[in-house]
Amino acid sequence: MRHVPEPEGRRGRRRPPTYYGVPPIHKPHWKWLIISYFFLGGLSGGSYVVATAAELFGTREDHDTARIGRYLALLSILPCPILLILDLGRPERFLNMLRVLKLRSPMSLGTWGLLTYSGIATLSTAAQAARDGWRVGPSGFLRSVPGRFVGALGAPFAMFVGGYTGVLLGATAVPLWAKNARLLGPLFLSSALAVSSAAISLILALLPGQRHTALDRLRRAETVASMAEMFCVAAVHLNSGPLGKPLVEGRLGRLHLAGSVGLGILLPFALHAVATRLRLPHRPVVILASLASLTGGFIMKYAVVMAGHASADDPAATFEYAGGRRRLPIGEESAPSEHGGGRPR
């Protein structure tokens, strides 16, 4: 099999070679099931972190934030194993991943991290439900569970679940993802924290009663996380170079810039700023801003995954990335592919 050089560009620069326009790697099959898993896993991990922070460092006014965060963390993590099993096609494939722990495998670490976090989140939520008067299991034992200790114990695992999916993408041979292997994890984690703050704010705003102090603290937390997400998005675009075209061009590029950045980050900030200046009703503004943040967070995960598909389908992108590291003959593997993302043809 031989390389066929393509014509020189307008300025005399030779474009990366392709083999008759055929993509040298298989694009990942991940679509809505995995995109939903990325979003819900991030929402769960972020909600757990926000709830733990409210419990450890908050006041009595943040009690409802901790309660709702605990319940939301469990409810949003419950569908995740189902989504993974449906994507794998056969339940035994998920069970097979629990047979061993490979420290150098993002897929193996992610499976065990998800399992560990799910157990801790279940215990935290059950203890919270028992303290709230629900009859769940051994209520006496659950009420005696040290909530702050369990929350602090589970927070690192929650942050891992919120960000490891970005690391998982970066461990493939897909050019756009591999190029940003060190940025996708922080991007996904910051987005998870922003989205979870918005989700808890939405629930608090829909409940009866006034919780201005708790909502203001959640808004500040969401703003910090959104600014970190904005920084990561900018870093991904700058680091990607020509490989980042799917994120800025065409329908997907417009959706990403308008949805992820405009709707998910800039609009909530603008709504809160205008509401403060014009003294608009607090509750409707929180609801609108939270819905915008949640929608933008989902669009961001969708855009990153689908941009990876476009990157894998572009032969020039594959050779551009491989040429930036070292020249590889067609057929030689350039990155791990144990979980089906970007396998060489």
C-alpha cells in the first residue's frame, strides 16, 4: 500500500498525503448513547461535588443545596450503566471489564471508577434520605453514617467520573481528540461542574420558598466553572490548529459556537448581569439561565463527539496529526484503540 501525494496548496505548501481519499482509521461508533452517558455522568459527578462543598463549607442556608445535590447525583448516575451496556451490545462485555484492573487503560479505570463512585453516591443518598425521614433500608444505621466524611471520600471519585470521559476520548487515534488529550478532561470536568450548579439552581428555583442566598452562591460557583470551561474551549481551539475545523466550520461548528459557548456560557452570564442591573424577578431569571446552561452543556458534549467523527473521516487530518508527531506508514497504529475509537483500517 503506498501514499499518493496530493497537489500543492495555493501557496506552494504540500498537503498531507492520503490514500485515494480513504480514511486510514475507523471513526468511533459512539453516538447518542455515549453522548447521553457523558452528559449524565458529568451531571452526577458535578452534583456530588457541589453537594459535598455545600455540606462541608456552607451554612444552614445551603442545606437544601446539599440535599438536592445528593439526590440528583444518584438519579443521574443510575442510567449510565444501562447506556454503557446498550452501547456495548451485550451485557457480558460490561461484566468482562470488571474481571481485571488495568492502570494504563482509561476504559478499565473508568469502569472501576464509575462502579466505586456509584456505590459511594448510593450510600450518601440513602443516608440523606434516612435523615430526611424516608424509610430506606436500615434507617438507624443510615442516619448514623457520617455524611461529611462519606461526602469527602466520594468527591475525588465524583470529579474523576466528571472528567475521565474526556481523557477516554484523548486516548484514541482520532486526530482532534488525540491532539487535545490533556485538555478534554479539564473541559469535561469544568462543564460538569457548571451544568450541575445550574441543575441544582433550577430545582431550587422551582421549589416553593425563597432561597436567594443559596442561589447566589450557586450562581457564583457556576460562573467560576463556566469561565474555566471557556478557557478550556479556547485552549482546545488554539491547540487544534487545522485539526479543529469541525468545531468552527459548517453546521456543527455553528452549533458548537452558538450552543456550547453562546447559549451555555455567555447567555446565563448575561441574563444574571441584566437581571441584577434592572432588578428583574429572581426566580424566572434563574430558571431561564439554568435551562440555557444545561442545554449548552449537552451541546458541548455532542459537538466534541461529532467533531471527532468528522476528524476521523478526514484523511488529511489523520496524516497531519501523525506527521506532527512522526511519519507513520499507512497501517501502523498511532494510538491506543482498545475501546473502538479510531482503530486503524
